[in-house]
Amino acid sequence: MSSNATFLISVIYAMPDRQVELQLTSDGSLTAREAALQSGIERYFPGIDLARVELGVFGEFVDDHHVLAAGDRVEIYRELLHDPKEIRRRRARQG
């Protein structure tokens, strides 16, 4: 890729009642964490700690240094309120 080529990536965050997807441009050096921080998504969801949340690209967890490719979608994961495995165990015990 030439040094002046840019491409689009998306940053998305979802709550049970709404989701926001924002577009950013990258020159090929933007990491997942940088994209989350630069997205401005915290304007829509105050209280997100973008420096600490877990991130993914198309459903796969990525680390802070994952360099994004054209068309990547950075997903900002929210903390689970309840462990899905524990919920299934409780339901199984209750019959």
C-alpha cells in the first residue's frame, strides 16, 4: 500500500437499546485501541473507559496493538453483567 493511501474502518458500540457505528480513516498504521480512542464514541455513551475495555474485530478479540486493515470493524465490548455459563447452570439446576 502506498504511504498516502487511506481507507475506512468502523468503530461500533452497542447497548441493549441502541448502537452507534462511526467511520474513521486510516493510513494503515491505526491500531484497534487508537481507533476506539479517536472515534469519539464516548460522546454517545458517557462513562465508557476506552483505555480499558476489551476490543474485537469482526467478533474476534484483539489486543491493543492489532493494526487495522481496510474495512475492519472495531467492536467495543461492554462488561457482562452475568456470566452466561453460570446462567445456564442455574437454569439446569432449576429443571
